[in-house]
Amino acid sequence: MKVSLKWLRDYVDIKLAPKELAERLTMAGLEVKGIQTVGGTWDNVVIGEVIGVSPHPNADRLKLATVNLGTEQVTVVCGAPNIELGQRVPFARVGARLIDGHTGEAILLKPAKIRGVVSKGMVCSEKELGISDSHEGIMVLPQEAPVGTPLDIYLGDAILDLDVTPNRPDCLSIIGIAREIAALTGAFLHSLEIHYEETEKPIDFFVSVDIAEPYLCPRYCASLITGIKVAPSPSWLQQRLNNCGMRPINNVVDVTNYVMLEYGQPLHAFDYHKLKGRQIIVRRAGNGETVTTLDGSKRTLNPDILVIADKEQAVAVAGIMGGSDSEVTDKTKAILLESANFNQATIRRGCSHLQLQSEASIRFDKGLNTELPLLPLKRATQLLLELAGGKAAKGIIDVYPGKRETEPIPLTIREVERLSGLKVNIYEIRKVLKALGFVCQESDSQLQVLVSVPYWRSDIKCSADLVEEVVRIIGYEKIPLTRLGSPLPPQKSKSSPAAQRSDLKDKLRSILTGFGFQEILTYSLVSLEKLQKLSPKLELEIPPLKVANPMTREQEYLRTSLRAGLLSTLAHNQKFEPAGIRLFELGKVFLSQGKDLPQEKELLCAVLSGPRAELSWQADKGSLDFFDAKGVVENLLNQLGLKPSFVNSDDEGLFPGKGADVIVGDDRIGVLGELHPKVAQAYELSGVACLIEIDLDKLLPKITATKKYQPTPRFPSVPRDIALVVDEQVIYRKVEEIIQSFPLVTRVTLFDLYRGEQIPKGKKSFAIRIVYQSPSHTLTDEEVNQTQAEMLARLNKELGTTLRE
């Protein structure tokens, strides 16, 4: 959530610098991800007053504007259609840094001759200042804006970008954050006075509310305002919404959004004259019922979704989005303002089914208290009367079938010390809790306090929650360091299967990160489309299991492969990272077994793509390919004490002829190779991408705990190179196995593969280096020649090889 520091100062006196404030909030559990400065580039931009407007002598669509800057008057060329005498405007002097309204690029303002008239400066639009995308006209400031004042002093702000945890919906509001700051700094928290005049006619005369599902809607409040005028919001309101990441629309909608940001309570405005029957009904949607939402989409509903309806039809999806049939427009003259509470599980299911999320649903999804709706409704009514005019009907509709009483929670000093180690007295506890809005019942006890939880803190359930509040405000750094009171619990036996598997995964992580890979974690739930993309034929070899109640359509199925998540992540990273990318994941896949529970297999999957090395005059300029992937697997398994071999793979997700099964002993434990072009295209990958996949269930039994060592050879080795001509279908692994079977052979290396004019058609040539060595004596030429002759004879007999001349 984005929070304006200037807006926060309406409620609490802040003397800390933005960076220091961000650190205090983060240490108290409200992480500040970043700070954005509004107006940081507004050097040489001041507030001016338009004191003269005349036609341009050489251009019909341009004007000459004379602007009073306090210390001087400047005449500039202006093409904005909305410039008028008496306006207060932002004026950029020569040398100001602005944004080009047409290209969006940063520019340095220089003097310019426009159709024969020299213009030294510019009257700015919101887009040129970087405030919004509005470029239809100049930005008009309030009349009270002081002439000659630098714009960054008048409109500048610091925006805190907070990552609010799901258990703190109260902090999705300006007042909630202000309350935290007041408690952390000891500053006074200001409250708003809400007062407005009402007409004689009660609201019950105009509309009634019926809640058909009290459990799903425990409270519904509404006010009615007639005689309003829908128009653009004043600049101060628009700026605050922009700073908090919301787009201004009109004064009615903007007020509902403003109050939602202020209090954390979503509101919605209906065009009262579009509601049929003067009645609001909160009910379940009919099966197949449709509603067109404000985004213009026609949505099909089901009974799991709650709707707001009039006598004839649904006019809004409760807690998620309003309907276009009751939308506020420029012609709206009366509005019904809604502030309600909805069951969070129902909102979550509705968002999942409709694939729709809004600022309102984000807040309801986290669980808001039923006591919250009334005060924000009154605040919004007050603001609308000020900004849109009109008259408010007498009273407020407040249907509250779900009212619940809460019991105070006892908290003792002993409990605080037991759970946190922090030694505090009862007065410190009372001070902290009162600053956060808790009510501490008066008592003479020095050991215990009874605490009533404020309605906005729906996350507080027990004394342990209160201890957390006390500790985080006092400061986690105040907890004293202590020694462990008892020895560490016994560790699991390293011989247990679980320990061996955990040890293997740790080794794999260590080795792969040493190879330059980065570990990622992806969701276990994926879409059917992503799984289908793994096959060039878009067919699934193993049908995935569907989740009964998925959160989104992107997470409907249990994954049958780690490839989908890795390739999606690779595609995303390729958009931002030109260097080589190496990623891996250790995770489970779920394979259907009919009516039985799915088989869970644990896999290692890795991808690599891009340049082999960073750009340098002496670096290899090639790209990562099949042989890089093969080298990774060979080195990985070698470090685990294994010697792999490779045979051609028929994995349809890999490029034909550029995929290999990984063999250890007689078992296939994995696969590697370059991705099939159709798979790469489906995932929008650029360049060659290679994949590695290893089955941990098959790898683990191959690893032995006992390492075998042998002494350094005492006698010299004898290298010999041979070139063997073989049939095209003969694979190198078969040749290598026969050569390795001879006791004197210690190493075999394929260093060339040749097909060409000197080789008969249908044949190929393997150039192989064989190293002979004896552990007991120095080999003679006769011994090596005899062994090699026997070897060639066996190769000829079993594989039909011949020695190349």
C-alpha cells in the first residue's frame, strides 16, 4: 500500500525524516519496501498567477500568457485550451527538468522561439510534472496557493510503499498507519470532527434494506444524498489519490476511494434513480445470473457469490465491484452510499470464480470488523456534501444482524516475560496498549490488566497477541540476550531416509549454486494451459489432478512437472536480464493414480539459457547449449561419487537429436537437452534454452555413504588414439562400455566425431583416446598392443566396427 506522508500529518505530528520513519515502521512489523519522493525533480518550478491572456500574433491556436511569479512577471507561449485569467498555475523556469507531454521522455527546459515569439518558461500540465497522465490542459492549483512559492514545498510529498501482512487489514488505511506512528513515536493522534446537516425527511422514506443472508453480510449501512452535481474532484483530492496509486474519476467515486484509503473501509455509490423498487436486497446470486460490472465485462454468477440487488436484478457483486446498471455518471442527481461488511470467505470465492480483484475485495478478503462501516460512511457523506453539494436524508440505515460482544483479555506481567523475555511493569504495558487504541480497565493490580480490543484489531484473539503488541512497540531489540535453558533437542539419525534425502538436497543446492545457478520456488498449482505447453503436440501424457476450489484459473491443477514453473520464470527473467540465466528448483510433482492418492515424486529440474560468459574482449562469445547442460550433469554426479553415461532420449519436450537420458548403472535417473522449438515458442523464450531433470527417488539409492580411495599411480600411463568406423545407429556408449571392460584401461575420451567423404555412407567415425595403466608394473608395448588387438576384435564382433585407415 502506498501512503502519503503529507496525508499522514493530518492525523499525527511526524518529526522523523522519511527514511528514519520507514526504519521504525519496518522494525515494528510494517515493512516499508521503498520511498518515493514527489517533487524531487521540481527545481525551478514555482507557483504563478495568470494576470494576462492574449492571442498569439502568428498562430490561431496559441496564446500569450503573462504570469506573475511574485518577484517578476513573465510572458510565455501557451497552447492549453483551459488557461484563464486569475488562475494559480505551476510555472517552470528555464533549466527546469520536466517530462515531454508527447514522448514521455525527460527534458531540460530551454528558451524557445515559437512562431516568432521567444518563450522563456512554461505553464505546466500534470503529465509534464510527472503527477499523472493528464495532458489535455494546464494544471490549475487552488486559489489559496501562494504565488512565488516553490512547487515542491507546496505539493511535494514522500510516499511510503508498505507491504502490509494479511493479519493487519487495519493498516491498509491512512488512519491505521497514523495510529502505529503515534504509538511508536509518542506523538498525539488527531481525530476528525464529522458533522453535516440533514433534511427533515428520514432515509427510510426513500429506501429500505433487506439482508437475506445475515451470515454473509453481518452489517449493511447506507446514507442518501440528493441534488448532487457530479464533477471533477478538487486538485488536492486528485493529488492524494494519485500519490496513493489510484486514478481520479469524479468527485463521487473519488470520495469513496479517498475514504477507503483513509479508514480501510470500502464504500460504493449507487445512482439512486437507477435502483428499482426503492429497496436494496443482499442475497445470493441465482445460478447462471449475470451482471455487467463497472469494467464493462458481463459476468456469470453462481449461488456462492453474494450480490447487492434491487427489486428486479443484481446491481453489484457484493464487496468486489459495482454494476454498470447503477453506475454514477455525469447525469446522476442522487446517490445511495453503501458501507457494509461481508464474509471474507465469500469474497474470496467470488474473486476466484470471477477472476476479478479490486481494492475493495483485497480489504474484505483480509477480514474487516463489523463495527467499522458506520464512521467511514459518515465521513464520506460529509465530504460529498462539501464537494458535490446536495442534501443528506435524515438518519442512516444500519441493518446489523451480526452484532457480537467481545470479552476483555487478561494480560499479566508474568505472561509478557514468559513469552518474550522482556521485563516490563504494568504502567509500560498500559501505556503501549492505550497508544494503540486498546482500552485497559482501571485496576489497582500491579500484576495484571484487563484489555478490551478495539474493533479495528480483528487479529487480536488472546494474551499472546497482546504480548506481541507490547514487544514490537517497545522494540524487539530491547529483548535481552539469554543462554538456552536446556540442551538442543536430539537430531534425527543421519542414517534415516529423511536425513539422507535432506542431506542430498543440501549437497545438490551447494553444488549447483557453485556452478552459478540460482534456486527458485514456484507454485505447486498450475494452469492446464501451462502443462500442455510442455508438449509440442499440446497433449498431456499424464492427466493432472484438478483442485476442488482453486484460488485462480492459473492455479487449478497439481503440477505433474517442475518444467512449467521454471520455463515461465526463465521467460520472465529473459525480459530483464541479458546475461546468461541458470535456474534450478527442488520440488514435488503429483502423478494421478486413479482413485488412490497421487504419487508424489521429488525432482531436481534446472534450466540454462543465454551467453556462456559475461561480455568481455577475451570471453567465449557462444551461447549455452546441450554440451553445457551435459557438463553440468557430469560434474554434478561426479561430485556425488557417480559416473553417468548418456543415451539418446525420446523425450518429446526436447529437440530431436539434442536430448539425452542420464544413466547411472543400468537405471535411467533423468534427462537433459535443448528444449523443443515449439515448447520454447509456447513459453515465449528467446534463444536456445536447455533443461535438466533428475529423479531424486532414483538418484538417492545410487549414492553410497562409503567413499573408496585408491593410491596415486606409481607407474606411467600409455595413451593411444584410435579412430573407429561404425554404423550410423551405433551409439558411443556401447563402444565405451566394451573398451572400459578391459582391466588395463583407466580412461576413455571421445575427442572427435566425423561424417564425410572419407567415410562410407551410413557410417561415422569416433576418434577416441584410450589411456592404459597397470597398478603393479610399467606396461610394455607388447602388453598394450595385445590388449588393443583383443579390444578391436571384440568391437568388430559385437558392434561391427573397423579401424579407420
